[in-house]
Amino acid sequence: MHKITLLIHCADQPNIIASVTSFMASNDGNIVYIDQHVDREQNIFFMRLECEFASSSFSLEKFKHLFNSELAEKFQLKWKIYSAERKPKMALFVSKYDHCLYDILGRYNSGELFLEIPFILSNHLDLKPIADSFNIPFYHVPVTKAMKHEAEQEQLNLLESHNIDFIVLARYMQIVSETLIDKYPNKIINIHHSFLPAFVGAKPYHSAYKRGVKIIGSTSHYITEELDAGPIIEQDVAHVSHTFSIKDLIAKGRDLEKIVLSNAIKLHANRKVMVYNNKTIIFS
Amino acid sequence: MHKITLLIHCADQPNIIASVTSFMASNDGNIVYIDQHVDREQNIFFMRLECEFASSSFSLEKFKHLFNSELAEKFQLKWKIYSAERKPKMALFVSKYDHCLYDILGRYNSGELFLEIPFILSNHLDLKPIADSFNIPFYHVPVTKAMKHEAEQEQLNLLESHNIDFIVLARYMQIVSETLIDKYPNKIINIHHSFLPAFVGAKPYHSAYKRGVKIIGSTSHYITEELDAGPIIEQDVAHVSHTFSIKDLIAKGRDLEKIVLSNAIKLHANRKVMVYNNKTIIFS
Amino acid sequence: MHKITLLIHCADQPNIIASVTSFMASNDGNIVYIDQHVDREQNIFFMRLECEFASSSFSLEKFKHLFNSELAEKFQLKWKIYSAERKPKMALFVSKYDHCLYDILGRYNSGELFLEIPFILSNHLDLKPIADSFNIPFYHVPVTKAMKHEAEQEQLNLLESHNIDFIVLARYMQIVSETLIDKYPNKIINIHHSFLPAFVGAKPYHSAYKRGVKIIGSTSHYITEELDAGPIIEQDVAHVSHTFSIKDLIAKGRDLEKIVLSNAIKLHANRKVMVYNNKTIIFS
Amino acid sequence: MHKITLLIHCADQPNIIASVTSFMASNDGNIVYIDQHVDREQNIFFMRLECEFASSSFSLEKFKHLFNSELAEKFQLKWKIYSAERKPKMALFVSKYDHCLYDILGRYNSGELFLEIPFILSNHLDLKPIADSFNIPFYHVPVTKAMKHEAEQEQLNLLESHNIDFIVLARYMQIVSETLIDKYPNKIINIHHSFLPAFVGAKPYHSAYKRGVKIIGSTSHYITEELDAGPIIEQDVAHVSHTFSIKDLIAKGRDLEKIVLSNAIKLHANRKVMVYNNKTIIFS
């Protein structure tokens, strides 16, 4: 049994759903999941579909080729087909905070995450013992002003040599380079410790304290060149009060950050996220 | 343009999605929404589909006939097809509490609800002025032990003569009769003022107070013969503390009750709810 | 039995709590509620206290005088003493949206709110029937560019002649004048339909849609001269998804707006809010 | 500077607040926090107070003695006085699930928790490596039917020899003995993986799935002899849908369990919880 996940988007047009489902049927595929969304403002159609092929002679490459020639060209589809057999490879970038790292590795260990973590990279050595205790390779790549370019090159080498599919910045306290963003578009997941678009930038809990908000939040988003302005994957919030000091806000925020980031990772790894026009479609 | 909503369920089996979507296409229908769910425990397939037919010669009756003979029999589908042109008719049963009534009628007035309210029925006269101010017919049907059967008969007559599709008990403080439940299976929506299955029965806020819970809830469900045990449509909760008296819990609960009930009404009226084995599937 | 509520703030200093509570005891008062907060950043002490006086000869004026001379001057307290017998008078300003109005009036009718509503004021006539059905005087004060000053004067006259204590803008679609803000500092409550400080200004749901947020919010705050920047009283949020159109966001937002605004009204009317340095302390 | 936390409860009576605060002042104490609650149903007064004593000659024992003779007897107070210098000692009982353990130890490491963990005890060896990686002693105390009494004795010995103040069952999959409950009344914190009182007992996620609830919850409570019926400290919930399998509910529930349990631990360790009549008062 071979199982694939198909993601497509295209201009909205009649018969697109029926055409795709018929194509699957005519290729002996059995659709086990289908969901779609139409962006009525921009007239764009999005679909996520899971399909099983029982035949032992099924070839993913042949199927992709056929899909492209018979369907994608006709409807001018943008598409991606993933095999359910291949777990995506995720690189973890961290600095000194450990709460997101523990949360991710705990889930990883328990089998909750459909992914592989070939390595953890950090600009500091503080979290190496945690990586060690989970038996995951740890690379120390310091980032200094003088060595910025070398650091970037080292990061790129590591990502390429490990065939990394996506990167997670688990409270990584460095701005990632444009080169990296260009190489991994909508594939670098960040956790920002505020309810975006409120409190963009550094020290959001300090700003939240100053503004006297009654709710704080956390936002996971893809990194784009504009700071904290990339497509939002997941958000959550918690109620706070005037009794919360900045330190209390930070502590409460950690709970949000780790849950929100882990949820975003799961959605991405399970190929449930599509990005269009700086927004996400999150399939169920 | 004619638009329909199709709800189906059947034993899970290969090619069901492709077959239905192809059938729509071959009848010149354009699918604008599709969602499905498979209950893996019981091996049941559920689908909700919206389809548009541009042809002016489209006949709903003919289409239903065709669907039944060509598709439903083959896959042993249970199905319902609704025309998007026909708003469902909802009867509102109330007693003395007005918060749910105001909430529903405010939304009704603003055009938020896709339904008609032919009448409001109550076993008391207290809320008649509200019905009057919204220009909705109000029937006073007192329920006494001696007159129980007559009251039930009067209810049934009103429901039938107004072609009511579903009934909403907006804090209606009477047990509805088995006859009514049998005539309107999964079509009588109740709001229970607790987080079911906690605190079944009368006075749930008193029980919540006594147990010292830190969260209270509200549950909207279809009425079945077993008290407060019908399929759950929608639930929500609010945090409370030891400072809440029973009166405070009741006040906070009213906010939950009205929002939860109105959400359930919207889901039902938009044909987004399917019921199977005493549970609901809620399509997006 | 006479009951008072005391609110004080002052520079944090030793013995302040013991001094105030002893003063109450020595004047035959029995403290039935006490709560305090210290803002450690600014070193300010806040307290809310409820005290009962059984003596039939108790005089509120005499007590205030004594409190001021014996305690307030010594500790340089800023203080307010309210009699629990006097309900605050609230003016309701509305325009065309009715959801907040219905919610407030429904609670008012049911006795949930400790306040009086001497009148409803609007720049439009649309909601007059609702005011009528609740038997509350309705004043139509149109605001045009040419008549702005006259409208403001009419508002002030109405507020003064009815001894209004605080004003609620229940989706009132006009900027209130500086004169009004100066006359009612931290006494004009607004509901802003976003999670402030995100989406300040007009059309926040459109902005939320464009940014692709996964949570929308609503904020009740006191009006200050800077737009949407006054002290926040209450906030709440709801989860949304890519399937929500702007219209859906607006509908979901209405549920937040009405609950958040009504909660803020209750807090203010029960004298549970203190404002300092553009932030609120909300006592339990 | 010596700082104490005082918890008292007694029959509600006049002058209790003023008397306690005056006593503190007359002993050169400066009150930095005070909060109180009156249970109006049972007429019980509860108070939590933090007080600082600047004098270098302050003696905790003398103060307790004085408090008891001068105040406690007069008002028939039940009271406890804790020194802020002494961190409570917490024993962690675990079995095979690691999510709560990681969450607690991560916070412990980061300094978020005001407590000491002298040891971790488990009836299995699975989690020993985690205890080792955090450098916390780990005791393996298997519980078999035949060895139940010996196991209990070993637990008691460990608890006593380490001067344990309270015990946390972090998904410890054994019923603790009556002897233990009697020795540590309201000092054994459990995490139950449902929204109590719904789904008492084993396999609550299975029951939640079967009932088709739309929200799942988690409850932290003190252990009493009746199963899952002890005083509730903290609860939280998460929205779920028909698409959640039992496995999905369990995964989502883990996030709730760990946050709810850690919050309960913090409340208890900071002496913010009082128990009366099987309910908790949680001070802010």
C-alpha cells in the first residue's frame, strides 16, 4: 500500500474537484481524505487530498509525471505530492532558552511527531547537554559580527548535507540571513512571544506589561524578510492581570510558546499548511 | 443558478468520493465545497458537499431521483439533499429566562441566521412582550400535570401547521414528550447549563458550586429520550474561582448558554451537523 | 447598616494596610472585603476595601471628613469612598449596531447590573425602537461636521442634567470630543473590535483578515485623547481560521464585543477598577 | 529582613481583619500582601497575608507563640505560618509517562519553581534516565500485589527521611494507600486526565471519545480516599472535534495535563491554596 498527500492551488474554476478525484480513481487510487478551500477575495482554489494505491507496481515518479501532464497543465495547478513513507527532516536552531527544546524533544521521543531531527544547532553551548541526553547531534555555530558570513555558510552546509526539509527556530535569538530565507521559503518556522501583529520586535512582554493588556499571546509563523510579518501558522493566548510582573508574564508566556510552536511543527510536518499571499491555509 | 447541499453516510468503501464527485460533474454540477470524515472505529464514511447547477432546466426532484437510483443504491448511502434556496423553519420554545431569547432574536433581526422563526411557544406569558417587540407570533401553551396530553397535542399541531423543521429549547423548563422526540429525531436542540456529561439534570450550577470546580460550561445537544444524554453539538466553558457564589455562576453561565446555543442553531440551520451513534460530525 | 467601598492609592510605605484597617475598626466599621496591589516598578500602593457600619448614626459625610483629616493627609492618599446604596448612573451612546445594546439592556432588565440608565443617546434613529421597548428615554443627537459643536453641547447638557457618572460607547461610531473626555476622565468606556494594541483604528476585522491571524479579539478600554490607547479594562478572544470571511469575522466578533463590554461595565459599576499611569488595576 | 506567609480560617466575625493587621503592626511587621475570602454559605472567613519583619532580633518561634496566645485563641483561628526562607520539599511519583516529568523538571531547572525535589520515586525503571540527566535521586519501588505493604513502607520511609512536605503524582499509575493519604492530608497532588467530575476513573479519554464531547479537560486535585473526588486545585480545557481519534485526544490531553499539574504545584508551593470542606480557596 502506497499513500500520498497532494496539495494543490490554482485559479478557482469549474470541475476542478471532480477532475482531480476522477484522475485518482482512474489510476486505481482510493481517496481517504479530501478538504478544500476557496479564497473568494482572490478567487484561488486550494485542496489537500490523501490517496492510497494498493498496487505493488505503483511508482511515485510515474504518478507525478502523469499528474503533471494530464491534470496540472490543463488547470494550471501549482502542486506538491508527498509520500507518506518519508518523514520530513527538521533542523532545530536554539540559543539559551530550553523550554521549547524540552517540549519538542519530549514529543519527539514519545513518537508524537512525524519527523526526523538530524541535528540541533546553536550559537551557544548551554543546551548541548540536553541534545546529548536525547542523543541528537549538536553543532555549535557562534554568530559574531565579524564571523556572520562564515556562520551562515556553516549553517547552509549543515542543512544541505543533512537534506533538511524545514527549520525550526525554537527561541533562536539571532536574525536569520536573507540567503537562508531565500533557500527555505515558508520552511523556517519561528515562535514569536506575542500575539502578532501586536508587539512586533524585541521584548514583547515588556511592551505588554507597559500597555497593560489583559491577555498575552504567542505566535508561530514562517520567517520572511520583514521582521515578524510572515504567514501565521498558529496562535494562542492566556489571560493575565495587573498582578503579573514582567517576570510572571515571561513565565506564563513560556507555556504558550512551547505549545504553540509544537502545534505549528506538527501541522507543517503533516503537510497540513499551505501558504498563499502571506497567509496560511491550515487543513484539518 | 441552483445550489444544493448533500449530506451522506455509508459504510466506508473504496471510490466513494470519486464516484460522488464524478456523478456531480456528469450532471453539470460544479462542486464548490467538499468535506468528509471517516469514523475508523465503526468504519463509517460521512460527507458534506455543496454543488451548483447553472442550467435553468435543473430540477431538484429529478436530480434526487437520479442520485438515488444511480448512486445511493449502489453504495447503500443514507443521504439528504437540501436546496440552498429554502431556509429551515425553526420553532422557539421558551419559559421565563430571556437571555437566550434576546440573543437569538437579535441575531435573527440582523440577518445572521439562515432560518425562519414562524413562532415562539411558551408555557408562561412572561416573554410575550419580547416576541411582540420582534413581531413574531407567540403561543401560550401552559403545561400542567392534568393538561399534559392536551399541551403536547397543541404543540404538535402548531409544529405541523407551520411546517417546522427543527425546534430549539431556549431554556424551556419542561421535559418534552417522547412523542415529540420521536417525531423530530435529532431535530430538537437543547441548551444544558453544564459541561456535559458533568452535572446532568437539574440545578447544575448548584452542583458545580458544591464540587468546587474551577471551570463551568454549557452544552448544546439534541434531545433524546435519556435526559441530557443526546448528541453534543457545541460546548464552551469559562473560568471561575472560589469567589463565585451560585448567583455569580448562574450569571456567568448565561453568557455561555446564549453563545453556545446560538452557535448550535447556526450549525444546524446551515446543515453542517450529522448525527451517528449518538455523536455529531460537525462540518466546517 | 451602611456599607461603603473605599479605593485608595499612594506611594508604597510601611503600615499603610494596618493603619487603614485600624481606622475602620476604631470607627466601628467591620471590614468585609480587602484587596491590595503594589506596583513594584513605580512603588505605588493600591487598595480596595468594603466596610460595614451598623450604627444608625453613621454619617457618610462625617466619615469622609474624618478619613481625610486623620488618614489621607498623613499617608498622602488619593482616595474615593462610595456608598453601596447609590447606584452609578450610566449613559449609553449608540449608533446603528444593536448587539451590544441588546446585551446590556437584557442584563439591565434581569437585575444583573448594579446601575441606572437614565437615557440612551444616538446620532441615528435606528435603535430608538429598542430603547422604547425597554422603556428608556432615547435622545437623537445627530453629529454633522457643521453641527459638531452644538451636538457636543447637547451631549454635555444631557449628561449633566441627568447626573451621569459614566458613559458607555456601545459601538458609538463617532469620535467623542476632547471636552467630553476632559469632563469624564476614565469614565468613558469604549469597546474596540480588536485585540488591542493590534489593529488600532477603523476596520480592524478587515486588517485581521488581511494579516491572516488565527485569533481575533475585543478590547474594552477607557477613552483618552489618543485613539484606542486608553487603559484596558477587559479583553477576550476567539479562535478563527482561514475559512472565515471578513463577514464571518465580524459576526464572531460581535459575540466577543458584547460580552467584553458588559463585563467592563460590571467591573466599573461595582467600583472594581482603578486607573494609574494609563493601566488598570482590576480588583476581584 | 524576615518574611512570613500566614494562612488562617475561622468562623466569620467582626473585626477579624483589623485585629490581625493591628497585631502585625504592633509587632513591627509590615504587611505587603493581604487577601481574604468569606464563604457566605458556611460563614467561614479565610485570609492570606504576607508580612515583613525588619528587626534582626525577629524570632519565628516567638512570633508563632505570641500569635497563638494573643490572637488565635481569641478568634478560634486555624492558622499556619510559613517562613519565606524555607522552600517546601516535594516528592515526585511517576510511572512510565514522561510529559509531566519533563515539564516539571524543565521549570525546576530554570528556577521557576519555589521548591526542592529531594527525590523521584517510580514503580518502574523507565524514567530513571530522565531523573539522572537532571541529577535528581531516583528510587525504584515496584508495587505488586504481594509486596504492596512493603512498597508502602518504603515510600513512607523515603518521605520521612527526606522531610517531604508534599507529594506530586505526575501520572503515577498506582492507587496510593490510605496510610499515605492520612499522613499527607491535602498534601498529595494528582493530575486527572479529564474535566472532573466528568469521566471519573480509568480511561477518561476513551469515555470522552465515546460521549462525543467537543471539549476535553484536565484536573489537578488533592487526593482523598474517594477516587477522583478530592478538592480541585486547577482545571483547564481544550477544544476538540469529531476528527480526533482516541490517540489524538490523548496527545492533546498531554498538553493540558502538564500545564495544569505544573500550575497546581506552583500554587501549592507558594502557599496560595487553602482547603475547606473538600473545596479549595486559591489566593492570587
